[in-house]
Amino acid sequence: MNGLQRQPIDLLVVGASEVLTCDGSGDDSIGRVVGGVVAVAGDSVVAIGPESEVRSVVDPTGARVVDALGGVVAPGFVDAHTHLVFGGSRVREYASRLTRTKEETIALGIPVGILATVEATRAATVADLMHAAVPRLDEMLAHGTTTVESKSGYGLTVADEIKLLEVNRLLDQSHAVQLVSTFMGAHDVPPEMDRSAYVEQVVSEQIPEVAERGLAVFCDVFCDEGYFTPHDARRVLEAGLDAGLAPKIHAEQYARTGGALLAAELGCASADHLNFARTDDLAALAEAGVTAVLMPLIDFAVRHPKPIDASRWSEAGLTIALGTDMCPGGYAASMPLAIQFACRGNGLSPEQALLAATAGAAHACGLEGHGRLAAGAVADLQIWNVATLEDMVYRTGHNPVRQVIKRGKVVLG
Ligand SMILES: [Zn+2]
């Protein structure tokens, strides 16, 4: 009936074993639609469902038809936490630390830690940083990631932090993967200043400049022993809020210092790491609606002494987001591997891990139209070469991604 009123579309994905909408609808938590099709017009999803139903409301004349060949269709992954843009490489440190202590590594003349990357990043040009970051983004896209949160924090001067955020902007404009830019001048204290003087510079010089230039959405701080105190973090995040930057925080990663309670008090978009968070910290975060970001691959890379039981996070009622934490200290681009580790290592179910990698991560990034497939959502999706979510989780190290669609356009495969 009413064929004339059917909505014209540009793209139709058919042949899926199942479409995982992750939009909170349906009989299960991930919105599994067995044998579903996805119709896209422009950069948005217009309909999802059984093929006969969708074809009754859309007009596919002239549309590109993509055959999922019996694989899963899922939302593109949102990587909720990365330090994507940096100069130099810490591969020698990583290799040495597999069998040596930090002190033994330094004694060999190998530069270590965030400040080693700061030195290399300050020496790098925008072109150098782009050249290094693009292959990382390519690798992320090949693993199904369509949106990446990317933090500054290896410049630690006004000019070098701006340089990193400019690279974020250029990458967002030029690469198929979308970037969400986070200012993190308070990542470490630079060698030329003491901590309180540096916090003052972040608050009074860096944040106003970043905000003035519109280079970031979020403001983040490394609140931990040996980095910034909760008092410092409050100053930085409140200055960010005053300048229009939404707060995020690295909290309770190596010690419990109070970052989680600060995140709850300030209403942070996310609290990230949380290895040492107590049950009352988790309850406060859940009560305040702060998303908790889980990063199994960095805990693997640093062989973290306090593994996370994320079943406690879900029991506390937290929204969970997943990230790779791609950074110089732990080079990881694969969200499928992060999901596999989150399930086996952190106690999430396949459904919980997928939601964390899609809708949960989008929530942590303030992108409600992303990370789910529903009418009106952004048409970011991926097609896998396996028939079920469980097959992907089962095959450790397997990259299931065969095709990626970003804003309605096929950008991979
Ligand atoms: Zn981080």
C-alpha cells in the first residue's frame, strides 16, 4: 500500500545473521534482531527490522545494497579512552619492562614514562604527529571503531597542548574515524615546573586558550599518587567547567585517592580506570550517573597488580564504557580484543561488553546518537565475518570486522 510514501534510502544492509541494535529495545539487552536489515538515508538510520517490514516503509530504488553474507551487523565501536596523538615510541621501554624493573630499565639509558613521551612530543611537528597518528586510526577502523575519544597531555605547555588538540581537529576532519577531543594538560607535571605552579598554568592559561579556540569538548585530569591530588583535580575540572569543558577523570588507578568521589560530586561524564575504587565509590558514581570506563588492555600491558572485577560495577548499577587506552605505554587498537578481555578477564557477559563498547562508550563521550542502531541514530555500523556475538568473544585475538560504514558511507571493505 501507499508505495508513493515510502522513504527513499541510500543504503540497505541485507543478509545479516543478526542485527545487534544496542538501543535498549527488544527482548534482550542488546536488541538482537535475527535476520534483520538496516536502511540508511544520508548519514542516518531510518529503519531496522525484518526485511519485509523495512521494505514496506522504505524505497530502495537506486540504493546501494550491502550483503552481510550471514555475519553480525553491529553499531560501530566507540573507543571511550585513548591517548592517540603522541610523538616518539616507547617500544624499548615496553620490551625491557617485560623482564626488568623500571630502575633497571632507566639504568640501561632507556627513557621511560609519560615524561619520555612529553620530550618526544614537544620535538614533533603537527605533520610528524599526524603521520604517526593516522596509521593508529587506520588500525582502529580496521577493528570496527568509528569514533575515538582522544586526549592531549603530552605537551604540558600552552603551545604544545594546543598543538596536540589541533592534530585532533585535523584528524577528525581528514579521517573516516570521528574524534572526540579531550584536553588533558593535567596529565603529568612537566620537569621544568613544580606541581602547584603547573596547576596554576593549566587553570589560568591552558584551559582559557583551549576553550577560546574551541579545541576540546572535555577536560580530564590524572588524579593519582605521584600525579595530581583531588584538590588539584577539583581546581582543574572546575576551571574546565567554567570554560564550558565537561569533566572526566582518571581515578583510583594506582591508589585510592578520592578521585571517584570527586567525579560523583562534580557530575563527571566519566571516571576512568577505578582499579582501587571501593564499593561506596562505585555506589556514589552510580548515584551521580557517572559512566565508568573499563580498559582491560592497559591493565594487561602494565600487568596491573589489582585487576578489576567489573561485575561489581554492574551490580552497583553503573553504566560501563569500554576503551582501548591506546597510549605510548600500552599500544592497543582493537576493540574486539578489549571485549574479549573484558569478558574473560573482568567478568562481563558478551552482551554487557558489547553495550560498553557501543552505547556505553558513546554515553561517556556525550554522543547519544552514536553507539546504537535505531531510526534517527547516526549510521555508523560494522559487519562481521562471524554469525553471533558469542563467536566473536570466543575467538581470542580474532578480528571479526569485514566492513565498516561511517555516517552512511562504506569506509572499509
Ligand atoms: Zn588515560
